[in-house]
Amino acid sequence: MSDREALNRAVSLAREFDNTTPEFLEHEFETYQALREALPIARSERRAAAGVGAAWVLTRYDDITEALTNPADFSNQTANYPVRPWIPQAVDPPAHTAYRRILNPWFTVDAMSKLEPHLEQYASELVQKMVAKPAFDFVADFADPFPTVIFCELIGFPLGDYAQIMDWKNMTMHAADGHARGAALVRERGLKLGLTPNAVGGFSPEDGMKIRVDVGREVYAYFAKLLDARRKEPRDDLITKLLAAEFEGKRKLTQEELEDTLFLLFMAGLDTVASVLGLIVRHFALDPEKRREFVALMEDPERVGAAVEELVRFHAIVTSPRRVTRDLAFHGAQLRSGDFVALPTPAANRDPAEFPNPDAIEYDRTPNRHLGFGLGPHRCLGIHLARREVRIALQVFHRALPEYRLDPAHPPQLFGGMKGVASLPLLRA
Amino acid sequence: MRVAIDTAKCQGHGQCVMTCPEVFSADDQGFAVALQPEVPASLVEKVERAALRCPERAVRIERA
């Protein structure tokens, strides 16, 4: 392909860019590579049409890291939150820093290391039950419940509410990204609200927002009830800790701040580890050699940490949105105040300028400054929990079942956006 | 070799603490602290690896 053709192709790819569909995943890295090589700061009309103003997609590691570490020019106040923005994700420094100072101590390496025996024990329990079944779904039987139940215990959500919590999460995060359960629940809710689905069974962006607001109100009411219960009867959980927390050591959090923080913890804690685990195990089912290589090193404490980091680099899931706060010349591109910028960490993590041979998993890769957990002030709060969960889940599962393959009769169901695997039926090899 | 944490850059990813706990620790907020600014010869290689794994490039190495 000539340079001119490569540029023209990139312009067309940018125009149609929409990483929220499962179809996008079929040519995801090819698209990011074509954009990165010919048009690394690309204007996307498709994203703009979805109601976010002028929209840009960045694909170079250096550009994405620069935006993630410059919150003054690239703000997290991106609108589109049902009911109210989530804390601290949708807040910029300096208020963001004050909220993170409350949350950080509860998620440190030391705090999360103490959980390890419990993580091991619960993972083993789920895996034993799963592999005893004649047929199993790695996501429904393990990747979903493992991090979700651990997180519910940590925050203080009653485990009896598991099914309801998953439904709320799926309606909020997976209304229109190819997630079958999310789409079905949203459709049901839309009809209940008297809204009319479009030709393909979805809803207009406005109606979609009405549904998310309706679900959001329900979730907020649930939080309010739990907060009241802990005010009366404190427990050893994050809800109780939040009630005692002080903003900058001066005042307690308001009811709205408490609820908005719980909302963020809820959305960030329930989905991410499940998605990464699903993508890794699907990959391993298709690539037995890489799987055996991992199984051979996974008991080596000197190597397993780096190997998990490499798997997270390879299977990063988050595309971070940012809003440009002033007219800004950015590496030759003229960004305007109010523009929307998409920062796909999967694209950054495959940039050959930062990661030689980026499309290969190299378990001992060094350096490995991947963005799988984000970067800058908004880096993943739960990083030390997530890392331990991914490592322990992979170890425990592969100890019990080192050989497996996809079920040809029931292929995995993927979803786009904050991508992941909704169902992953596996067979013993 | 001397090592220091650039506190303006460190966001508490914990890569240095995981890679070389002999030299790096985390404070109560999870941000990195260099326990031994003067790195003994036996740990030079591990400290270099820790620096190469820090996504924020916050581990500063100074060679005499």
C-alpha cells in the first residue's frame, strides 16, 4: 500500500471508528495499527455523531500517556453519567486528590496482600465446583462470581443481592456493546418505561440515557438504604469506612458524595477483572503453546508477577474518555476546548515504539510500562487487588485444569467498548 | 548507585515494591518510598529492573 493509500484508509477507518461493538474486536489491532502509522491523532465523525462533540482517537503510546498525565488539559469531566458523575473518576485534581487520599489507604499492597489466603480459598472453591460439572462456562461459573463476590464482601454489599447487582451492572455498562444479557435487560426496562425500540431492537441515545437514569436511581436508592443500615450498625466494610471518612480532614462526606463514590466502586470493581480473565482464558484456549508456557512458570514467584503484567498489557480493556479544557495544539493537531478524546489503552499497549514485537506475549518482557491499569492521577485504584485476583485465578484454575479448549458448539460471546467476554464455554482437552 | 522516587510522578502502581522490596516500600497512601537511597552492588540489577517497570517513570537512578 502506498503512503497515500495508507493515509486515505486511515481517514476512512477514523471516520467509522466505533470500538463499542463486538465486530470491532475482529479487526481491533489492525485498525489501531493503521491509525497509529498514518493518522495517530484522528478525527472520528462516528463518535462525534454519538453526541459527544468533536471527537478524536489517539493511538500512539506517547500521546496517550501524555494525555493521561495532563489532567489540566485533558479533563475527566466528560458528562454522560446517569444521575450524577461518579467520584473520584469524573473529578479532576485538586478535589480528585482529596477523594483519592480517602480511598488509597484501603487498597494498598499491604491491605490487599492480607486478602490473599481468602482469595486462594474462594477461587479454589469455585474452581472445584466448576470442573466437577460435565460442561462449564468459565465466565458465568468463575470469572464473574470470583471478583464480584470478593468485591461485594469488601464494600459490604449483601451476597444475597448478587443477581440484582449483576443486572444493574450489566444494564449500566453493557446496554449497547453486544452483551446479550445487558441488551435484553435494557430492552425490558425500556419497554416498561414506555419507550419504543428502533429497528435493530436498541434505543436512541436519548432513550438509552433515560433507561440508564432509571436504573441509576434504583442503584442510588439501594446505596442509601445500605448507608442507613451502616449508620445504625457499623461493620468492617468500606461502606462503614466511607461514613467515617473526612474530606481533607475537615468534614464528613455528604450523602451525595457517599453515593457517587459507591457508584464508582460498584462499576469499576465488578466488571474489569472478570473481563480481563475472560479474554486471557479465551486466548489460552486458542493458543495451547502460550498456555503451557504460562503453566510452566506460574509457580515461580520470581516470574509469575511479570507474566501477569504481560497478560494484562496484551489484554487491556479500557478506553478512557477525556474532555479538552482549552484550545490546544497537540503534536500538530488543533484541539478545541470541549473536544472529546478517546484514549484506547489497548492501542497504546501494542505500540511497537514502546513495546518491541508488540503482538507477541513475552512473559519476561522488560521494560513493560503498559497502561493496562491506566496512568496518571486516575490510575486504577484497585490495581493491587486486581493483580492478585488475576494471578490467583489463573494459578488455581490451571492447577485444576491445565488442558482445555473452546466448545465448537458454543463459541465465546464477546462484547465491545470496555471489552470482555460475556460467556466462555470450555471443554476438557 | 543512588535511587530516589520522583514524588511528583509516582502514582502508587507498586511495580518497584514488587520488583525490589529490599529497596522500595509503600507509604500509607500506597506511594513509593526508597528505603535505601544508596543501592548496594548486589541489588543494582533489581533496582534497574524496577525502574524499567515503572509506568510513570518515577524511579530516578543516579550513577556516581
